[in-house]
Amino acid sequence: MCGIVGFAGTEQAAPILLDGLKHLEYRGYDSAGVAVYSPSSGLQVKKAKGRLEVLKGLTDDGRNMEGTIGIGHTRWATHGEPNDVNSHPHLSQDNKIAVVHNGIIENYVEIKEFLLSKGVCFQSETDTEVVAQLLAFYYRQDGDLMMSVYRVLHRIEGAYALGILCADTPCSFIAARKDAPLLLGYGKGCNFIASDVTAIIKHTREVSFMEDGEVALVTSDSITVFDALGRKIDKEHSFVEWDISAAEKGGYAHFMFKEIMEQPDAVRKTVAPRIKEDRIVFDELKLDEAYIRDMKKIFIVACGSSYHVGMVGKYNLERLIRIPVDVMLASEFRYADPLVDEGTLVIVISQSGETLDSMAALRKARDLGARILSIVNVVGSSIARESDHVLYTWAGPEIAVATTKAYSTQLVLLDMLGIWLADICGRISIEEYSSLLEELKRLPEKMEMILKNTEDIQYFASRYFNHDSVFYIGRNLDYALGLESSLKLKEISYVHSEAYASGELKHGTISLIENGTLVIALSTFLPLFDKELSNIIEVKSRGADVIALTTCDMAEELKKTVHNVLCIPRTSLIFQPSLGIIPMQLFAYYVALQRGCDIDKPRNLAKSVTVE
Ligand code: G6P
């Protein structure tokens, strides 16, 4: 979850590293640091607790650090509290080697004890420092840095993306990867490493993705990559399609708001290229039809909001394909004994394509014989590369920690997949297929209608922002929508909130409803409109303040019971959550704004969770 960047070139390195770190702050932002080398000043390290701004102040935006080669890091603390000492880069005791690391070294205690017994002194409480110290220890024995790096990699266990800068070999730095993302960037007269392309897109769009076990030697004019056995290998280069403007705020106050507004376009980009002559076409999927017809079960695994997409998917895919669909949190799946075999299609959903639990679940499912289809936003990410089949959500870079446009594109893509599979299995009529396709095409325009008219949402947010507990209730797809709506609110506004299936209220939660409790009643799943209305009456009669969400054609009906009604355009039943989520994202956004929260970087969270 930390962010790494490295640069070797002819320009001053520190300002470039700091700028790269700015684009990686979404990965972690409790401290940051850089190490650069110059012949006159040697290896210099500056690091500071807090946001990147603190480090920028300390280094005059990097200008007071000489040198044209360096590595940088922005941290999301795992081992050791966020403070100056625990920040990366970590230095070896002899001050020769600086290391930045993303991941967790699982056997660091054992290595630390070994090194302590050899007289090595440690500064920090981190797992990462053992890498710097062990490397220096081996290097003193070997006198060959690369050989020592391999010895370290054989000794450490866990996940890592590493950047290593050594004062004895100052024209190059070394990168290594296992189970944590790291890419190589090829510039003109300069080269890079980064956790994510956003950090270097300003300088180059030509990248290659490091694989597990690979080690790279980066200089200003070359990148040489070696496999786990030290053999030189050729890497395939990829070209990143989008440009820097996609990763910048472009006049919006927050990335989250920008990304909410980008949803119609993102959905358009995800859907449009996959509709040809009024048919859904997945050119990229090489799933044979016989396999699909024999498929016994679908299992969806994911984390966070991607899991909530899976919850919607369970209802929709079962409705469409008529085979069992299970959905499980990846962190549970990986340690459970799930009923998965060759007849199971496992769908892994992930924006980043790097979430460690989702990755582990994928590997487990593969070992159990399942086919893996992933729905991923980041091209070339680990989950995409390890899947049998990949569908990309073309949402573009998502920077705000709380996902919006990635969620929306995942949702629509999963629905499309459901329709496509149902058609192959012969479980959908021609009429239903065409009407779903028509609605699918109109979704972006309907999303735009919601985004053009946000006054009511702002009004409700300003009226209720100081509530300290909010309940979301709904049935069927509205329950799944409630899970995501509630997560949005708690993530960015720190308001306690929970989502309940409305029918469950009376089994416990209704005891929490008292005068003035805010309940957001989701009533867009129209087959159960009347049932939901009964639940609304139940909570109202116990004193709840209710905001209800329904389709515009049902708004008048609902207003007979509820004063505060938000409405969204009507669409096909299965797509309704794609519209319903937008007012809920905006509500969470405006509540967080009123509460003065740091919307794009909420406390304790990170966007890409590459630790367990
Ligand atoms: C983090 C993010 C969430 C995201 C979850 C899963 O918690 O803050 O927005 O839903 O990780 O991430 P993934 O990249 O696998 O979708």
C-alpha cells in the first residue's frame, strides 16, 4: 500500500521524485522520504512524518538535495507507528545503502535477531530496515551488490517491491518485486521505477511490468532485467494510453468529485466498444461456449467496494443465468474451504488489480481447478496477468481513495457479462436481450441527468451532516446498493453507518432507531416497493428521520409517506443500482465536505491494499 518511485537521469532527481510521490500519495500518506546520491554530497536521505507537503517543505521541493539519481517512498504504516524514524528510505548502519519497500517482510523478526547477534544496530521498528541491514551485511562479505541482493531475496519471506540505492554504485539503483506492484518506465535519457504509472506518466508512457522474482538494474540510459536465477531477460514494453491530465484534478476541489462526475464517460468507454451490431461482444474473452454451457457455478471474490459489486452481481447473475452464484470476501475465501472446482467460473473483481487478499483468493481458486475471469481497471496489474481471462473497466486512473467510477464501471461490466453468459446459455429471450441492450446504451445519459441536478442531495447533506449514525436499508438490489452507500459515507465522513436488509431490521437493529435517527431507505427495486414502504413506516413510527431514494415515476407515491425523497431515472431492474449509487456517492461527498474531512485521503485508509 506504500508508494515507490525511482529515477536515474541527468536532471535533479529529488523534485522529480517528490512530484512522483505526489501522485502516489493515494497509496499511503502517513510519512514520506527520498534518498538521492550526488558525488559531492554522497548519499542523502530526507524523510518526514505526515503528508508529502512536510517533506517538500523540508527539502525546498527537492531543490536542496543534489543528485540525479534517487528513490522515494510514501508510507502507509504496517510495522511501527508513523514517525520520522520509521519512514522510508531506511539506511544500513554504514550509511551506504538506502532501501524503500512496499509490502511486508514476514520473517523480519528472525532476520533482525540474527543481525542483532552479529552486532548490527537498528534504528526503526520496521520490517523494511532488515532488508537494508541484511543487504549491507552480505555486501560486506561479497563485495558484489547484485549478488548480495539475490542472497537477501532468497532469505526474506513475504511480499515486496524494493528500490535500493547504494553509495558504492551510484550510477544505478536496483529494483525487485514479489507480490507487490512495480513497473519500469523508459524515458529519454532517464529511467524510472514506480508502484503505479501515475507517478511517472508525465515523463514517459513506455513501461513494462515487473514479474515476481525479477530484479532490475536501472541507470539513466538502460534498464536491465534479470529473472529469479539471475539470467538476463527481455521485457515486453507497453504503451500507456491515457495522459497526465487524467491523473490530475483539472479544476475540481477533490479527485473524488471529479471521478463522480466522470462516471457517465467511464461507463460509456467501458460499454460502447463492447456493443457491435446490437450484440454484446467480448473480443478479449476466449471462453469457449461449451465450457460456459457446462458451467455449474459462479463464485465472485473481491474486497471493499469491489465486493459490493459482487453482491449486486449475485442477484443479477442468478436472475439472468439461472445458475448458483456465490460471493465471498477475498480475505475470507483465501482461508475458507470453498466449494470450487473445474466447473466453477471464479470472477475476481479489483480496481487496482493488486489487492493482496484478492490475489491470494485468485491463486487458491486456480489451484482448486477453477477458471479465473477478472474484472480489473489497471492494465497489466498482477490480478490481470494471473487470470485466465480479463475484462478491463476503462475507467482511467482513479486517485481518490474512495472508489466511485471504478465501482460503476465494474458494476456495468459484470451486468454485461451476465447478459452475455445468459445468452450463450440460452436463458434470455430475444426481447429481454434487446431491451437490456437499449437501456445499457442509455445508462450514461441517465447518469448525466442525475449529476446535473444535485441541489436536493446537497440540501439533505447540509441538513443531516452532523448526525453521528446513519442506517441504510433496502431489499434485494437495494440492499447491495446500501452496502456500498454506507461504505462511502463511513470511509470519507467518519460517520458511523450500517447497511441492513430491510427485512432484517426487526431482528435486532430496529432497537437502535430512536427519535431523529437518520435512515436512508433505498426503494429503487420496484418489485418490492410496497415491502420497503412498510419498513419505512416501521422506522418512521419509531421516530426515524427518513431520506428515501426511488425512481422518478414513484416519487409522488413515496412522498405520501416520506417528506425527503430523492429520485433517479428509471432503467431496467438490473441496472438500477448503477443509477442509485450516484446520489449516494454525492450524499457521502457533501456530508464529508460539510464536516471538513480530508475527502481524497481519509484517515487510516489507502487505495491499494497490498498487505493482508
Ligand atoms: C481499498 C479501497 C477500496 C477498494 C478496496 C478493494 O479498501 O479503498 O475503494 O474497494 O481496496 O480494492 P480493489 O483495488 O481490489 O478493487
